[in-house]
Amino acid sequence: MSTLPTTFDPLAVAVDWLDACRSGDLEALGDLYDEEATQECDREYSILVGREAIVSYWGPRMERRSGSAFTLDDLAPTSFGVQVDYRDDKGEAARIHFHFSYLGKILHTSCRPRWRYAA
């Protein structure tokens, strides 16, 4: 018999992501991602493929994080996942969009400075 989850809380996964980044816990961060996850980051104009590459990207940012880094400003469900406004590793306003697999793992993220969304 399968033990696959039938439901998950995407908002809780997003909060767990912030918690892992804030605490510098690379193992916990990696556990949140699907093995084949992708990430687009507008800050460095990068596209990453695979859990290992994504964890490697966040590792140095977690090590040099400012005191206000990875704090939550706003959290909202969207039709495709979750949108999180937060403070990046430098304490600057950023936004990240999470898309999830049916198993509740992060399948794709896209992040950019929040000012790019200003109207």
C-alpha cells in the first residue's frame, strides 16, 4: 500500500523554507525540494536545475545572511502555488513564487527583487 501524501499545506512548506534559510539548515532546505526542481533567479539572472544545484546556490547566501534576512513580509496562496514577500540574504525586499509537485515538494521557484513588481 502506498504511503504517498494525499494533501499538503503549501503555505506551511513556504514557511518551512523561510525557517530553513533563516536557521542556515541546508539539509532541511534540500528536503523541501523535488529532486528535479528548478529555480529562476532574476537577481543573478540564473536558472538552476536539480535539488543539489539549488541547495548549493542558497548555501553561501545563508552563511552571509544579514540579521533581518529571510523574514516574512507577506504570504499568499496563488492559483499555481504560493507567493512570498520576504527579506533576502541582504535584508532587501524580495518576492519568491513556489510551485509544488503533487507530493508537496517544491518543484519550481522564481525569485526577484520586489521593486520589479511595483506598478
